[in-house]
Amino acid sequence: MTVFAVEYRYVSAPDEAVSRLDEVRPTHRAWLRERADSGDLLASGPIGDGARALLIFRAADRAALDALLAQDPFQKASLVAETNAPEWNPIIGRLADAATV
């Protein structure tokens, strides 16, 4: 399995976009919990002021990752303006151990 460091940049401010993020967030987080329980997601959380997020996923390849991310409620609601997802090779720490499973 390949590990990907996925960075989301959310749609930015009009108040409507922020309100829509708040509205969809519980469904997004429930989906993330399911992915964590299945072993696909190793970690996730907002970056800085919450305009971005970092999600550490395991997937067979980039196509599998893209298919997985397409299921995210934030993606379905068009709330992610940009996704950057390079392969990542954790060497030391808990994520390194999880990445080798």
C-alpha cells in the first residue's frame, strides 16, 4: 500500500461557503471515521485556521486514492477547491509503523 499526504484547500469565504462547510462537516467527519476504522485513513485534521486540512491515506495507487476521495462528502458538495496528494514515505514514528501494514 502507498501512503499519500493529502492536502485539501477548502473553498474560500463568502459566508455561504463557510456555512456550507459547517453544514456538511458532521457527514464528512463520519465518513473519515469510517475510513479510519477500515484502515484507509491514518490521520486527519485541519491546518492552521481551518482553511486547509491534512489527511494521511493508504491506498493501492493514485487511482484508488482518487476514487476514495471522490466519496468524501466535502468533495461531493464541491467544497474542496484544491487537492494536493503526493506519495509520502513515513520513516520514523507511529505512522511509519502503520504504513508498513
